[in-house]
Amino acid sequence: MGESGSLIEVVLDLPDGRSCPVLVGDGASASLAELIPARAQRVAIVTQANIGVEVDPGREHRVFTIGDGEQFKTMSTVEALCSQFAEWGLTRTDCVVGLGGGLVTDVAGFAASVFHRGLPVVHVATSLLAQIDAAIGGKTGVNLPEGKNLVGAFWQPAGVLCDTALLETLPPREWRCGLGELAKYHWLGGGRLDELPLDERVARCVQIKAEVVASDERESGRRALLNYGHTLAHALEIAGDHDLRHGEAVAIGLVFAARLARAMGRIDDEAVAEHRRVVAGYDLPLEPPPGLDPEELLALMGRDKKVLDAGLTFVLDGPDGLEVVAGVDPVLVRSTLEETS
Ligand code: GLY
């Protein structure tokens, strides 16, 4: 972690000499032109109408607007973008910019990964969630009717800008969503992030994520730890008739994972209490909304896997910190769910 003017610079070092600089701080988006590869003559800026942020990539550019909401995170949005890029004459040596939250950076990154078989992308992350998670690490993708993020690519950005001034106008609910992911970093080595000034807090999360991604870019092992709290969270997001957003579901998933780890004898009551304290400290929900069917949640959690048929898989705390634990007993998961729902 270093300094670049008044900004904090974190560099994500990747195999084969690749790297991704991430600039964090008030006004970081003004550095966009510096991160666009020099040979790019045109820049396609992908954003949403409600983002309301203008950036200057320092060369010819056009703005392409996608819809707001998960229903627009689809192959047809990517296809429409690629058609518009083609109509404009964007080439493989040009550049895409994703200007927005996690949905925009996921979609813009995926379009960049497939158009002309791949052209550079730079992200200007405008939400807390995108700055500390979604825009960092090169995961891109869209949803299918069969599930979230089922189609995508690992496509590392040429750089990421986390302009913390943009967070000042973030709607409160969006801010809370980011806090769910922020809480997760407490158990990934982040410690008392709430005590840090905003720029340092964002940069610390970026640094932790960069270290994890550098060690396991394509999630063959350690990167899965970044999914702490996400097994139940993904099920909660699909199940029932409620209004939980991703970060809120992650917060509930963190406390649930702690209770499950306690039930498995991996951690003690104090560690569970610490999970509750940290999540409550961010004013996030601790328990699933009432009335959800544990059987449905179990079935959804069983589907939430990317690798092999390893049964129910959770990231769980334990004596040596977080670990991916496969084959967790569904009876125990169900009884832990019933205690909390
Ligand atoms: N959001 C988890 C990851 O990027 O691996």
C-alpha cells in the first residue's frame, strides 16, 4: 500500500507479470485518464442513468447506459452493449470503463471480456460495495433464470478507482449493503475497520482482497474465503417474500455461520458474541426475517456451489481462522436455522 498524491495506492499483483493498480481517496475518479492504456483511442463508458457521475477519460468517448436492477444483469444487456460497441467501431485496442456499483462493474467487465475476445476495462466504483469488493479481483458476470452469476469470466481490470467522495451521496440503503461486505473483512484480517477514517478503511479492504486474489486468482481455494457469510446470504436473497439486499443478507449469513461453527465445536460462545457485536455495530440485521422455511433455505444452500458435489459447503471460523468446510451435516444446519428463524 502506498501513496499517489493524496490518494492511497494498492497494487494487485497477479501471475505472469500482470498487475492492477487501485487508487483510493477523495477525488480518485479524476485520475481516470492515467489508468486507461495509452494506445486506447476510444473509451466506452458503461453506466446507469441514476449514477449521475461524469468522468473524463482524456480521449474520445461515448456513454452507454444499462438498466438499474438485477433484472438487467443479463446476457441480453451484454449483447446489446456489444452491438452498440460494434456500431460505434470500438476495437480491441480501445477500452471500456465501468462507472457505477457492482452491477455495472460486473456487466461492463463481462462485456469487455468477450467483445473482440477481450479488451481492457477500467472501473470507477461508485458504491461502497463495489469499492471494497465487486470491482476488485476480476470476477465479472451476469445472471441466468437458473441462478445468479452463472455466466461470466475472470477478467482483470487495467485499474480501479475508488473515489470516496462519491460515497457521500450514496443512498443510505446502498451504504448499508456495503457495510455487510465491510463487516466480513473483520474476520479476514481487517480487525477494527470501524476505527479507521473512510479512505483508509476502503483501502484496507482493497488490500486484503488484493492479497487473497493474488494468491488464488481463479478461486481454486483461498479466494473462497471472501464468500464468508455468503452461503446463507445467497439462499436468503432468493427465498421468501422479503426485501433483504445483498449486504444485509451477508450480515445475517455471518452471524449464522458463527452459530453453525459453534454448533460444530469449532469456536466458543465468545466468538459468536463477537460476530454479533461486529454486525450489530454496523447496525445490520443479525437474524433472518421471520417465516422463512428452513427446508427451502437448505435446498437453496445445497444449490449454491461452484465446484464438485461436496454437499453443503460453508466458510466457517475455527481455531485457525476462516476455512472452507465441505460436507456440513444438513441436520445440524437445519437445527441451527430453526434456532434462528
Ligand atoms: N466477491 C468475492 C470474490 O471476488 O471472490
